[in-house]
Amino acid sequence: MNLFRPPLGSPVTPDAAGELVERLARRADLERHLTPHMLRQAFGSNVADAGVRSTKYSEALLSPCRLVNLR
């Protein structure tokens, strides 16, 4: 949900998500180019490494609202 740009309350577009990640990466002075997809992959890898069952984290990757119930 878009909380920072008009139209407020609308879904975040893929372009807006990419711009946000780019802006935050520049602010953090990261040398590597990041994309939202790279962050999604890192999340999945970290959750798997933490021992969460694959069915749980694959559901979370498909539906972010399920992140609360990973364990």
C-alpha cells in the first residue's frame, strides 16, 4: 500500500518499489546495485537458513501478508 506518494492507499507499482530500493541503496552508500527481486531472494534464503519449513516461506513469498505466521 502506497503510504508516501499520491495516490495514497493505492497499491505500490513495481516501478515505485524499484525507485524506493534505489533511493535507499544510495542513502546507505551501497556500492552494489539492488533490486526488489534481489531483496526477495535474500529474504527467502535467510528464512530457509533459519530452518523454517519450505512450505511456510514459499507461502510468505507468494503472499507478503502471511509473513506474520512463518513459525
